[in-house]
Amino acid sequence: MGGGPGGYEAALVGAQLGAEVTVVERDGLGGSAVLTDCVPSKTLVASAELMTAVQGAAELGVGRADHRGVLTEAAAVEFAVVNARVRTLAASQSADVARQLAEQQVSVVAGMARLDGPDAVVVETTGGSLRLSADVVLLATGAHPRVLPTAQPDGERILTWEQVYELDQPPQRLVVVGSGVTGAEFASAYNALGVDVVLISSRDRVLPGEDADAASVLEDVLMRRGMTVLNRSRAASVERKADGVVVGLVDGRVVEGSHCLLAVGSVPNTADLGLGTVGVAVDEAGFIAVDGVSRTSARGVYAAGDCTGVLMLASVAAMQGRIAMWHALGDAVSPLALRSVASTVFTSPEIATVGWSQAAVDDGQIQANSVLLPLAGNARAKMQGVHEGFVKLFCRPGTGIVIGGVVVAPRASELIHPVSVAVEGRLTVDQLSRAFAVYPSISGSVAEAARRLHMRGR
């Protein structure tokens, strides 16, 4: 039930293991990850990354000279083209998912599904009701944007992240409510695309759930690029006026803009699924409770992805779905290991993390040695005009086993991989440092950070 990463990856595994598989999807294969979330937002970010590079090109001697011979930026944003490309790529990726499922003989039914007892699913389609028998059911119904009672989206001026791709003109002044991962990514992207952005954060800093050192670097960069960041500010309401919006804050202040983007969390799509008919337990927020192999409280019913609230990443949803099918169909399986999950905030610069965090170390949850190595001394970073960012590594005292890391840099999503391999493989800092890194390269800072954690006398 659900054709996003949790659902379609599970379907592919089920088919591989010889099961007869049916996917029921309401909105389109790929789910929100492909159609309205990950793929569209990161496509938007790709355009923003290019503009960020262009804005720094003059430092590298590239640009268009003005009448005084001074290099200037040589690019402009065609907003309608950017969003048209976003929509095209999302549709293309959805079609790719459909092709993969068809190649594996997975049946696809368009409609809204609900459980009908422990061994059946009823699907409401445009042609009526369809009842499907099932030995195993996977719930992968995702989530949708949370909105405020006093801030209702209209799809024109007050928007969720699912609605921004219909804009043909850039906002003159975009007010982003929420400074978590989604809010920070959109704020960073629109800022790079030349939009005047105001970011409203209810906490002391942007990205309150991320590494504090990384969040501090990002906040400094965003403010230096002209963004207005209002920390310790909570939105109370958003009202539309003729040519814009008015955002009222709890303390009585008012922020005006042309558009408002709501990024205040997600709500699981778990209503009207018939969960109670088979005893599937949910928490007070509506998220489905699962164990390490994706089992719910009902026999034969599994769940994966955002509807579980475990870790709302497409990669985690896909792994939960695969694990569910491996377990249900009797294949070898290991429980989901969240400590080895790598994640990235696709801002500029990117922030990538894996394993144990600085907060966990500071709270005494685990003992660790750490090092923070700024990129300012990295030769390749200097060549590319990269001035901000760092590599941070954590290792266990005594053994030197790598247990976590943070990378803040352009393409940190790629640079985190050697740290992920080290965490997953329980490599020591000495083993990581002995692997050759290209010179010059930003990844060389990962090896250098490992060298600085060398365990003497072992």
C-alpha cells in the first residue's frame, strides 16, 4: 500500500524472491519522494548550486567584464524554466519506477487502499472497489506537509513545499516558516536563485536537530549572502493580502512578504487505512509503530517509510521496505541499523552526517575523541574558492574505531561516503587514514582528520 521508495523497493525485492506482488498507489509511482519532495527539491537545489558557483566565479577569474574591466556575474535565472525542468524530471523518474516494476511483473493498481481484515486489502478505484487477498501487507503510505490552523495554504501565495513548483515567477520576498531541514534547504536554494528570503526559526539557530558547529557555519553563510534569519521567533499566523502575505509572530511582530512557504513538519498518512481492524498500533501523532525488521503489531502486516516516523529519509524508507520483504519471505535479514544511516541537508554548503553525533558525545551517551578540521587549509578548497566548511570525525578512545562524522562542504553528500564505510565496517582512524586520498582533493581532509586522531602506543 503505497508506491514511494518504501513500497516500490519492497515490491522489487518481493518479485526477486518469487512472490506475486501488487502495488497500490493513489497519486503516482514514486510517491511524494519522486513527485513532490526529494526529486523536485534536489532538482531545484541543482539550479541553485550552479548559481552559487556563478556568484563566486569572478574570484576564479571567470565572468563578464563591465566597462571598467571588472568581472561580474554572467548568469540569470529563468524561474519558469527551472520549475518546468523540476516537473519534467519528477515525471521522468516516476516513469522509470513504473518501468522497473513492469520488468519484474509487479502489478500496479491506481487507487486508495485500506486493510480489510488480516488477509485482504480493499482498493477504491475510479471503476469501483477491488478486493485483493494477501499473505503479507506492507504499509508505505508516506506523509504530507503539516499546516497551521492559522496558516492555510492557498497554492498561490501561501504554499507548502509540494506547491512551490507551480510558480512561474520568482517570489519578490519569500518568508519561510520553519528552519528544520526542509525550511533550510528551500531558504538556501531560493536565496541562491536571487530571491529575498526571510527565514523564521522558533529555536536558537537554524537546523536545531543537526550538528551545532555545522548549523553555525550555514547560518553565517546565509546571513552573509543577504538572508534575514529570525531566530527565537515563532509564527502565529499567516494571512494573505492582495499582493502578498503577512506573517504574524507570537511576540506581536509582523513580517511581510510576497509569498510564504510553510515548512513546519509532516503528518503521517495513516487515517482511513483500516488499521484498527487488524490491530496495527500507532503513536499519539499517528505514526505506525514498527520493530527493527519493519513488523507492526499485527501479524503479517509490515510498514516502511514516513508513515512510521523512524527517520524520514527516502533511503531509510527503501531499506525498511527491503527488510520487510526479506523477513516476510524468509530471506537472510539484519535489523535496521540507524547508526549507519548517512544523511545530508542539501543547503549551500551541504551538511552530511553519519553515526554518533556531537550532541550525543556532549550528553555523555558515548565516550569519543574528536577532531574538527576546517577546509580553509585544504588546497583543493582554495582552488575552488571554498572558504567555509569542515570535516569532523569521532572515534572511540582506546580502539580508535570510527563511530561518526560530519562534513560541511560543497558535495558533502558525496564526501561523507568514506566515513560511512568506516562506521559500517568498524574501521579505525588509522585504517581510514592509510587509504590513499587524491591530492589535491577535498576528500583528502577526511584522511587528514583521521591522521590527527592517530592512536599512539598501540
